[in-house]
Amino acid sequence: MNEAIRPGTDNTPQAHQASLPSPQLSVVVPTFNERDNVTVLYRRLEAVLVGIAWEVVFVDDDSPDGTWDVVRALAQRDSRVRCIRRIGRRGLSGACIEGILASSAPYAAVIDADLQHDETQLPKMLSLLASGQADLVVGSRYIEGYKSEGFNKQRAGASALATELARKALRVEIADPMSGFFMVRRDRFEQLAPKLSVHGFKILLDLVASANGSLRAVEIPYTFGERQHGESKLDSMVALDFLGLVLAKFTNDAVSLRFILFAMVGGIGLVVHLTTLFIALRLIKVPFAEAQAAGAVVAMTSNFVLNNFLTYRDQRLKGFALLRGLIAFYIVCSVGLLANVGVAFSVYDQEPIWWLAGMAGALMGVVWNYAMSGLFVWRK
Ligand code: GDD
Ligand code: MN
């Protein structure tokens, strides 16, 4: 028998287990370009979690600044640190989900790497879960006692508006469903995980909306601090992304978030088209056919750009692939337009109700464009 696996020697799995207590708390940290922040966060976790068996899982989307390299170095020194380096995938929600599913403690926390969240709340959050008082504890910026240092006025306003919308449309009862700082029982999370969207930023909102009131949530206030190093990755696309998530949850996930985003972009494209048509006809005074063609080209181009930034942000095309994708998108949409007109015409032929025929055609067009874009433009 091999010396290393004989029972009773120091190398047995049992002996290994004894030297590493199984973790009670897994801290999941999504990272993208956080090279200068991860070591500081690790030290703070180490300081604040004394007496708790914990592990930390960094989920890095192949940061260009090499954050994963810094995390690896930490993991070399401390086996409580783990690094998941994802290549060819991007997205905050997906990273959090993957990190939680890859961890093993009965409780999992999600915290940003940039030190804007207050890690000193973690022990309190853990005791609320461990004592059975809650299934989910949310670090909230909207309840009494909260103070926000890192929010500018404009963003605070947009955030408050979005929160109201989410609460009204989805009957989400918590005060800060946009928070990126929470702790959850892993068994409850795992039950809900199949319903969660890996796209987008709002994993907590998704979790609470998907739970449909079945998660007992407690909120604790914390101070949302200033970002220490690097910059925020949440761009103007976040607003659209959020709207898409609200719609997807509103339909009870009957349609995918990606399709909703694609259709929303299509709606914006219609406005772009009509605006271009108006400008070309009235201001530049070109003939109708040319103006209509210009509207179509401008709208297709802007749809392509928006889809590349929003709908397919996790597989954004760049460089030559961007040009190739744009041409493929023109072709897909042109055929889509034929399908649109064809369907509208045959509906109108059966039942001459203009808006019904128009809607059927538009639906055909968007479904076609979506399916074909996935095959030929943003193909994986
Ligand atoms: N793996 C991965 N992939 N991580 C990402 C990605 C991504 O595509 N995008 C962002 N992150 C990481 C960042 O590195 C950071 O650790 C964290 O996710 C939050 O990103 P920020 O760019 O700092 O977002 P923010 O500060 O504007 O907003 C955050 O805090 C708000 C308040 O709690 C987010 O957590 C929001 O969801 C939250 O509302
Ligand atoms: Mn941040």
C-alpha cells in the first residue's frame, strides 16, 4: 500500500481536515481591475474575521491589470484564499453566482473589492444568519443610520428612482435591493440559483425577486465609502440593464433577460430611425426613399453598437471582429426586415387590422434578428 494513503499516517485526509477547519463563512469578491485593492481587502478580512472559520473566493474576469496574479500570490501564502480566473466571460452577477457556488461554507457573503463596502459588518451579518433570524442579510444604504460618502448627487438620485421602481414593480420589500453587499444562507441560495440571470449587475434584486417573498431578509445600515483605487465599472448601460431585469422578472422569467435587452435596443432603434427620417426629410430635404434608407442604416448601426455594449457586453466585439460583426448584423437585419414585412402582409391579408399586422411583423423581425444575431454576429 502506498505510504501516503495508509490510514493513520499524518497524510490522511482526516489529518488534513483537522489542520483546516471547514469554513463557516465564504466571502465572495468579484473583481475586475482591482489590483491595488485586493491585498488591502484581504488584510481587513483577516483582521475582522478572527475567531470565525472563513475563506475568501475572488472571482476575476481575467483583469487586464492582472488582479488574478495578486490574488494567486495571496493564495500561495494563505490556503483560505482562492482565485477563480474566468477567461472569455464578463459580468458582475455571473461572477458572484459562480463564486458562491464554488464555495463551501453554510453562509456566503458578497462584497466588492474596492473597499466601498464595510467589512466590519460581516460578523454581525453572520450572527444574524447563524442564529436563524434571517436567510439573507443586506448591507443597506437606505435605512436609518445609513451614511453614504461615495455617491454623487446624480447617482444617488438615479439609484433612489430605480429602487422605487423595483419595489413597486416586483414587490421587493427591502430598502436597498441594489446593494452589492449581502450575506445569504447557501442552501437557500442554491435553491434559487437556477432562476438567477448571469447577465447584468443586480444580483441581489434578482435573488430577492426570484425568491418571491420566501427569503426572510434583515437589513443593516452601513456607510458606503469612497473607492480607494481604480474606477467604477458601472457605466450608463446599467440603467438599461436594470430595466431589463425588472421586465424579465415581471414576466416571471418567461423570456430571457438577453432577449428583453435586445428588444429594448430594437425599441430605441425605432426612435433613432424616425428621428433620422425626420431630419433627412425636413431639415436636409432628401427624397423619401433615400431618407428612409438612411434611417434604416443609422438605426441598424446604433442598434449594433448598443447591443455590443449592453446585450452582449459579456462577449463584446472589438477590432476586426467588430467590423465583421457589423456587416453580419446589417445582413441579418435586412433579412429580418423581409421576414417582418412578409409576416405583417400575410396577417393583414387574413385580418385587415393594421396594428395587429404591424405588431406581428415587428415581433417576427425582432425574434429573427435575435436568433440570427446569436448565431452569426455575437457567436460563442
Ligand atoms: N468578476 C467581475 N466581472 N467583477 C466585476 C465586474 C465584472 O464584469 N464588473 C465589476 N466587478 C467588480 C468590481 O471589481 C468591484 O469589486 C465590484 O464588482 C463592484 O464594481 P464597481 O465598479 O466598484 O461598482 P460600483 O461601486 O459602481 O457599484 C457597486 O456598489 C453598489 C452599492 O453597493 C455594485 O456592487 C453595485 O451593484 C451596488 O449597487
Ligand atoms: Mn465600487
